[in-house]
Amino acid sequence: MSNVGESGIIYRYFDTMSWSIMFEYSERWVHHLALWHKLHVRWPELRDKIRVDNVVEFIRKIDEGVIRVEDLEKVVYVDDSDVEEVKKILALGVKIIPIISPEYPQSLRSLEDKGIYPPLVIYCRGNLDFKKCIAIVGTRFCTNWGRSVTRELVRHISKEISEASIVTGFARGIDTEATESALKYGLKVVGVLPWLMPVYPPENERLANEVVGRGGVILSENLYKPSRSEEIRRQLFLRNRIISSLANVVIVVEARLHYVGAGKYRGGAMWQVEYALKRGKKVYILEPKYRAYKIGNIWVNYRKAFEVFVRHGAIPFNEEEIEELVKTIKNELS
């Protein structure tokens, strides 16, 4: 692989070759993917050998030519079993997208905030060619009213911004409603999963296949579901940084927060809101119809989440303002 590029920017030769040709026919390309797959999986261990503190520093040194492909191959030894593993992954229709690939979303590549960094690799099924991304997120403990408003919101987006892509976390509740509505009205979907296989939640496997079949994409920084429950919870939260990075605008519908003490609240939507606002992106939040609502044995305080998000800088809107909101977003994205 030493002839791929002395500067370390090893995707230069992509200009005249399509992705499909590269991974279908080139053994060298499969070897290259195996290197990045192994580096990603074993990153905590290998970064010390590479002598970098984080992903951003690592990529900067690659871009500057300080770290070359030859250097990586001395640290990340790729054997036949690694290559065979990657061939099996590709045979499943999964793409392996290293952070130095031109297909890797630039908005995600630039993520850096107090110990929060982009993944070295993303795994995906489908088409990564998306634009004008609008994230629609909310709690899995949503009301029928919240579902109805989500459908109406997506319907107006399809009328005003037909080229938009809807970004969701693919979770139960509002995320699933947004995904199904986007497909119904002909919009592409970018589904950000905590892990690619198996699809989570499992009842959305059919939906995932439909997203891919309609020209969208499902993606994750993890190929498989972690074995430890602690890591599962961690990945459920970490995907939020990817959602907010990919989205140009974030819309929150019926959020749920957990009080963690000292006047602070946490939750998946909270992470997305914070990430998006820190990166200068607009965040809109729907004024809830219900202050709180009991779903099963759980009381969900939608009003508290709404008030907290507005204090953090989210822009409120109500059900009657959906059409006006979508036109505002259209102008912001144009």
C-alpha cells in the first residue's frame, strides 16, 4: 500500500474510481478497509502506540503527512483473518467508511467538543449522498398528539423542501414516527443507530430495509451490539452527537428528561440539543399540549423538558406555527 500516497492523504486516487469498483475488485482496497476496521475496533489500545490523544489529533497528523499509511501498518498488523472478516462484512451489503474517505460526512469529521470526537469509522447500508438534513427527535414515551404533529411536520417539509433528508435516531416513539412519515411523503431518511446489527429496536428491521431501498441510509459507529449493558447504554447516548452533527437543523417533539441533581437534567434529546447549539445550529422545540402524561407506569413531564430546552437556547413553536416554521427552515437551508 505504500504507493497509495506518500503524503498520507490516501484517497487522492479516488477521483477516477467509484466506491463500488474499489471494494468489489481490489484486494488492496479490502486490505485497506481491514486496517481501518481493526484500528477503529482496537482504538483505545492502538492510539497509545500511535502516540496521539484523540481522533482529531490523529486525523490532523494524517492530513499534515506526519503519520503515513506505512506508519499505521507497522502498528496495526492486518493478517488474513482480518481481511476475511472485512470480506464477510462487505458481503452483507455493509460499507466501511474510514474518516479519511471522501464519503465520510464532513460535518461529522469536524466534531470536537470537550472530549467528544467523531468516530474513526462509520458502518452503513445505503446511500450516503444526503443534503439539507433536518433531525426530528423526541421521546419514545410520546402521545398520539405528538405522533400526529410529527406526521404533519414531515408532510409540510415534503411540500416545501422536497430534497430534504430526515435524520432520526430510529428509536421507538417520535423517531419511528418521523421515519415512517418521511418514507410516506417521499423524503430520504438518515437513520443513526447505536449499532448496525442487529437493528435496534428489533421491530424496526423492516423499516431499516425500506429506508435503504428508498435511497436513504442507516449508519452507526458500531458494527455489532456491545455485549456489556454499560456499553450499550453508552452507545445509545453517543449516537446523539452523530445525529446533531449530520443535521443542519434539529426539531424536538415531546422530550423526556431525567433529573441528575444540582439543577441539571439529562436525556438523549438533551445531548442532541447541546451538541447542536454549541455548533451554531438552530434547534426548535414544539410546545407540548400536555404538561405531563402517564404512559403505562411512567409519568413523562414534557413541560419541564420544554422549559429546560428553551432556557438552553432552543426556539419554541406551537402546533399552529408548523407551516411558518417549515418555511423559515427552508430559507435557512437555501
